Amino acid sequence: MRISTTIFLTDETISPVRLARELEQRGFAGLYLPEHTHVPVSRETPYPAGGELPREYARTLDPLVALGQAAAVTERLGLGTGITLITQHDPIVLAKQVATLDHLSGGRFTLGLGFGWNREEAADHGVDWSTRRELGRDRLDLMRALWAPEPRAYEGEYGESVRASEVWPKPAGGAPRVLLGGAAGPRLFAQIAAQTDGWMPIGGRGLTESLPVLREAWEKAGRAPETLQLVPYAVLPTPGKLAHYAELGCEEVVLQLPPGDEAEVLRVLDGYARYL
């Protein structure tokens, strides 16, 4: 089982270059970064974990820029987002950014997608909260049209469209691996089965009960059972927990790193080395 990591990289933490080099040298499989463009101070939406919103949420580096730095100083390290808030992006621009990063890194990029939790942040991007999932589906389909080998037009149900266009570079393998995050449920599982390569559940709690439901939706959509990818995300590891994920068929787990300085993060990596 591949052991990857995630961290809120900010202007106050270890740098992307230093972390990426350390991860590759130590044998970790990948680095995933989260995204928040901004955090409105009104704070009407409660923090899902409860309590005060941690400081790092408003200070995150742009994940694609930071991963570009990580790609430039590594050769094998997987690179991913966990997650990209797809409805907060122009999909034509995002498709270009993703394709460029995947091309330059030699196909090492995973596009982790989600719909977010902060309504005020989404509203500033013009997102209608009630239809954000449908809009996200539209935007991903538009991006796939731009990644297609031949020019292909796309017109979606929620106003997203693009003319048949020449657009290069293409992602290294034709399209990056795409994983969808979010809480277990029939709507999410149907969207995972229809559009993506698998599920990125935060923390991994409840997978024993949820996974059969997802597999049923996956096979109902005509997808080969063995192709479903399950990547537990932001996990605080224990030997028993990782063994359980392996039993469920997970080939990759993403461990949470603290949003700390270089010394703190490297100490945690030293502790995580036992799981490699």
C-alpha cells in the first residue's frame, strides 16, 4: 500500500520544495494539497470539525503553484490536490493548468475534486450552493472535452460550454487520475461512478459499511469492479487502521501532516517512516 501525505502548506510552514525533496528521499508516494481561495471573515458557515476555524485555512498556498514547485525538484513523487474546489474555478483555465502540471511532471498528477463546505467562499465565486454538485459535474465534463485528443465541443446543462478547440498540452496519459471527495451517500456515489476513478473519503471512518454501497453503484454504472480506487485521506495512522484499509483493497492512503515549520514536519515524517 502506497503511503502519501497531505498538509496545509502556508506562508508559515515548511516550503513545498523542502517538503517534496524530503518525501521523495524518504520513500513516501505522494503529496496532496488542499485549497481555499479565501475565507470570508463573516464566518456564517460553521467549521465542520467544530470550534474555531484553524489559522491555516486562510493562509493556504495555491495548490497548483505549490505542486509545480514540488514537481520541479522531484522525479517520482506523486502530486495531487485534496481537494480542488471545482466550482470555484473557470473550467477552461483549470483544464489548462491541470494538463500543464501533469505534462510537466510526467503524468504524476491526481486531481482530487470536491464541492467545499464554506458557503460564503463559494458565493464570492458566484456559486449557487443548491446546484454546486451539478455545476461541478458540468465543469469536469467540459475539462474532459478539452483534454480529448481531437477538438471537441461541449455544452452542459448549467451554462458551461466551450467550442471545439485546439488546446495543448494534453495530460500525460490523456487525462489525470480523478478522485472525488465527500461524505458517503447515493448522490456522491453515483457521481463517482459516472465521472471519476474513485473516492477520496476524509479520515476513512465508516468505510466497511460504505464501500459495498459504492461498489454497487460502480458496477451498476458499467465500471469494472477492479478499477475502483479508494484513497482514504487526511488519516492519522495506527498500524491497525492501515491494516484495515489494506484489507478493504486500498492501494494508497494519505496521511495528515501538521501545518508546522520544517522541524515539526520532519519529526512527524520520522514517526510515519514505520508505515513505509
